[in-house]
Amino acid sequence: MSDLKKMYSTILGDSFPSDMTITFGEQKLVYKKKTWGIKQDDGTIDERGIRYGENPDQEAALYELVNGNLSLGECKFIEPGNGLVSAIKVEDMLQVGKHPGKINLTDIDNGLNIIKYLMAKPAAVILKHNNPCGAAWDNDLPTAFNRALRCDRIAAFGGAVILNRTCDKLTAELLAKNYLEVVCAPDFADGSLAILQKAKNLRIIQISDISKLSEFEKFRFVDFKSLIDGGIIVQQSAVNSIRSVDNLTNATAKWKGQTYSCDRAPSQREIDDMLFGWAIEHGVTSNSVLYVKDGCTVGIGTGEQDRVGVAEIAVQKAYIKYADIICYDTHGIGYADLVLAISNGKRVLAEKEAIDAQVQQTKAGLIDSVMISDAFFPFRDGADVGINQGISAILQAGGSMRDYETINACNEAEPKVAMMFTGQRSFKH
């Protein structure tokens, strides 16, 4: 058996060529492989590409678009000179840590994919395995990061944090209290790097063009999916066109000659959370359901086969994570550690019971949250999951034959639940 721990700490190297050309008819896109000359402990410079692929035994390479413009139909794709992750220079690696691998870079990329819609306010997105586990925006960056972290302190362990404002000292202090793989920001204020660099394996990456990220909202790129037989599916990248209340429509449906509509219109707070949640949804693996509240995720359900199941999983995760953060705030340990200590006779059961009671009473913070679904609800049971937890509003694509049932579910709720349609689904696979 191979020494897996040693494999994780080894830079594999790769056999991929230094450049790559992709031809679309008579149009050509030219890419150059990205390598970095990184100074080693002995003072030598080691020129390497990315660490390895998704697993330590997979060679991988990163390529940057350096030449060629592509137009297909009415779509003009992103042009050279707009690099973000693929344009990272060795100078941008303020601390190399364990040398970046494929997963580190794709986590940063999906974080940028989400946060480009959240540039109006300080925002933080924490990712693990290319899905957000916590996201928030607020009036200042430390608050935004702290709220994102508290959504799922457990999953954030070993995660990648993407910030859309300069990392100040207070944010750095909050970051440094957690084990993280990557911190990425447009800049780092004086004193913040010294705090973060105490974690020697942390990858600290500066991408200054994050400050211009809102310009990337309408950019499309060519999205490739390679098949097991060597074939390729190619598509345009997705664009989130739900950017204001004007892009939403009231939930209405017709069934057997009767028109159904929601009795209650959403409040401004609910509309704001709908738009925030849909931006997060843009970077979540489908099928997915999110719960958001006051510009922060409460529960994130990803990648399930059925919509009612993922709605339930998001609730379950919200309850688990809420219990954990209460326990951490109260006792300085995680909920799982408390349960273990009780079983070993080192803590009393009453401590757990008090936390459980608080979680049940508040329904893990889900009360008055907004439920976000990346596609329509084929049956009302998915929406009922959220309604039973006390959500106040729903945003979904709409378009189901049974939309009238979901509208009835909202109207039958006590208090009534508002619902809006996007007219656009947000699948990501």
C-alpha cells in the first residue's frame, strides 16, 4: 500500500505540454501552461505547475488563455487579459504554504464565481470541495467573515476563504483562529499578513482584480466536460441574470381554468435575501436548496437527486451546525465533543439538553429565513419542508405543472409565506 500521507505532501509534477491550442472551426484559442518559480528552504528555485489533480496520483496542469477571441452565434466569450486564478503570479502567492493543487484553485475560482455578484458590500465565501459551506455580506469584512463561518464552523475546517475587500487585521485575527487551506483577497492591510503567516501551511493568495470582479458578471467562458470515452461536451458558462427585484415575477399559476397566486408579497428584507441567495445558488452543485437570512446562509443542501430530500438535508445541516456553534460559544468545544465527553462521564447531560432545547425553540435560526431552490418544485412537499420550519418566503424558478400546489402551500401557511419566481433555473453539475 502506498504512503498516502506522503503522497499528499509530494509535488507530483506533470507531463502536459507548455502550450495548448483549441480550434473552433477557423477560430483558435491559445493557452499557456502556468508554472511558478518558488523558492525552496535551501534557497533554490523550483519551477513547478500545480501540485496534483483531484487526487495525489493524478497529474494536472493549469493553462491561461493568452491569445485568440471566440465568437459563437450571438455570444462573444471572455478574451485574453482577463485572467484571475489562471493569471496568478508567484508574486501573488504571498505565502505558498503546501503549494497549490487543483482543488485549491477550483475552490478559489468558484468563490470568485459567487462573490462577483456580491461586490456591493463586504462579503466572504467559505468553500469546501467546490461548494460554499458559508457565505455572508455585511457592512464590514470582519462581520461578514464571522457570520459566514458561524453558518458551518465544522465544514469550514480546511476550507478556502474568498474575500472581496482588503483583508484587515481584525479579519486576519478571525481567520487565524481556524484551520484553513487558502485565504484569497484583493489586498492585505499592514499587519494582516504577519498574523496569517503564523500558519506555515496556509496558502495566502492575492488577486488584485477581485476589486474589478463586478465587470465579470456578464462574461462567458467555454465550459468543457470530458466524457469517459474521451468525448467532450462543450457549453457556454452560466450567467446569473437575477440581479434586482425587476428580474423577479410574482408566483402565479393556472390549473384547470383557475388562476392561483400568493396572497402575501415579500418584504424588502425578503427580496434582498432572495437576490443574495440566488447569487450563492449560482455556485452550488445541483439539486440544491438553500436557506438564507439577513444576508447570510443558514443551511446549504447540495447535490441531491430529489428536491424534497435536499430541502430536508439543508434543514438537518442547519440544526447540526446551529447546535455546534451554540456549544462552541457556551463551552468552547464542539457539539460532537460534548456528546463524547458526556458518554465518558466527563460532562453532564443537562448541558446537551439545554443546547438541544435552544435549537428546537429557534428551529436552528430557520424561522423567517428565505428558502432558495435552484429549479422548480415538482411537488409541494419540498416547499412544505421549509414552511414547517417557519420560513417566511421562497424563491424558485417556477414552471412546474403543480406550481398551484406550492402556491396553496404558501397561502395555507400560518403566517402566510411569500413566493417569487425567477423564470431561470440555476443548475450546476
